[in-house]
Amino acid sequence: MTDTADAEILADVHRGVGRVLLNRPKALNALTTDMVAAIDQVLAGWERTPLSAVVLASTSTKAFCAGGDIRTIREHSLAGDAEASERFFASEYRLNARIAEYPVPVVSLIDGVCMGGGLGLSVHGTFRVVTERAVLAMPETGIGFFPDIGASYFLPRLPGAIGMYLGLTGHRLDAADALYTGLATHFVPADGLEAVGDALADSPGDPVDVVLNRLAGRSPVAGSRLAEVRGDVDWAFGAPTLGEIEKRLHHLDTPWAAAALAALETASPQSLEITHALLARGRQYTLRECLAIELALTRTTVRTPDFLEGVRAALVDKDRTPNWQRASHGGRTLSF
């Protein structure tokens, strides 16, 4: 495999299948600007290569990708380096759009943690394979940020009010839930994952869907816990305002509703406000429009006290006790 960006990613073409491996295991493949640019450069180069598919995977069994390197973004904000943050988000969103519009199928192999920017790498591609170890989430409201990487496009397009629920609470999905929501397309047991690239190379004329189905184990989708509470999810999170969502959760008075309320109560009020407004509008925009709106929002959000405090509490000091600004955000950044 070709070393790229100091081996933070590995890339090669093997019998007509492009392969990109994320290789920053100690950081759970948290994406740096250099990593994003390197993946984008590789994919751009391959657009002129006759490939049957591109596989995105990880060298780590713990994580596909835990998201963007948000600690570094906080450091940029504290240093007043808005340009460095802009460069990261603009590069990341450009890559998201490239994956969505790629000329051949992009197959992501999600084994372990896949959050935030990891979903940006995978969900915009054609196929998302999960193993029994997969954990998917958009946990941004818990760090004073908002679901980005095109989440304002794909979350509102999930069935019912599932996207609003996932975006506001940061709820973690296992393989069964990921398949139930459509964030994942196929299930392959972890011990069969390495065979995917070869199987695609062996059958270049067969539909990728058919090749993946040959490798699939028995799908765990019937065990989806999210499916069991789907009616309550749609009713509560389909409410028109944050206040009404909370009111309906109180009214339900179930263990699931209590957990959802607890998640909302520990999240940044500013983030909840931005996220609700963003997801309520997302279905009416294209992916590129959503990414442009999100990029504009990053410029103000990463400088707010809640973002600096949220990242400090979750990723720097790791005390998990953020002191949020309680004043209403007033919608100043929500003019989109």
C-alpha cells in the first residue's frame, strides 16, 4: 500500500478496487486536515482510473473513525486562528461531497466506533457495511457543537423523526439500529470483513450489493431496540419545538423517554437550538447546500463559550461536567 500523509492513511489499487485505510489508531482515526486532504487527493486521482469500487476501512478494530480532531479545532479557536479551522471544515465538507458524487460505488467497512466525521466518510457513500462491533453516533450537542458533515442533509431523510432524535441526543446505534435506520446497508461479521475487498475484485461485473450479500451474516436488524420505541420517537421528536419535544417526553414517562430527556438536559442549550433549526430545514436543501450552511455555522460556533467548554469537558480535562451558557442563543447564527 502507498503511504500518504506520514502513513495516517494507506492507499492502493488492488485488482481494480481502490482501497483507503485510515491509519491513526491511537487517536481512533480522528481526522486531521492533512488526513482529509490526503483522502481527497487519492479519490480525486482515482476518478480517472477504471475501478469497480472503492473500499474505505481502518487498520484498527476499535474504530472506523471517531470523528474530526475537534481538540485541535478548539486550540485554533483559543489561538484566534480562524483560518486553520476554516481550512479543516472546508476540506472535510469538500471530501463529503466528493464521496457522495463519486463515479464508482464507495464501500465503507465500519468496525468499531464511527462518529461525527466518520459518518461523513461513510454515510455519503453507496454502501455502509457494519460488523457486530459497530457503534454509530452524532454526539455533537454534548460538546457544544452541532451535527455537521452533511448531517443536516442525511438525518432529516431518515425515517420519521429518527434523525431529529439522533441529532439532538447523540444516541449511540449498534449494528441492528444502524441497519434499521438505513445508516448501514449490510451486515458482515467482523471476521469476514477482510474478504470484502477480494470479493469485489473477484467479481468486478457483479453488482456490489450482490457481492456484499454473499458475504453477509444473519442480519441482527430484528433485534433493533430503536425499532421497539419507534412510535414514541416519531411522536416526541416530531414535535415542532424543543419545548414541545421535552413536554412529550415527560408525558411518555418511559425508561426510553427518561434517557432521552437526560441526554437533552446534559447537552449544550445553544447546540440544541442550532441543531433543531438545522434539521427542521434540512430536507428542503441539497447536500451541497447543507454543507455550505454548515460551513457558515462552524465559523461562529467554534468561537462560542459552549464549544470551548464542551470540548474541554469531553476531550481535554475529561471531567464530563461542562458549564454551559444558559442564556437563550437568540437565533443570531440561525439565519440560513
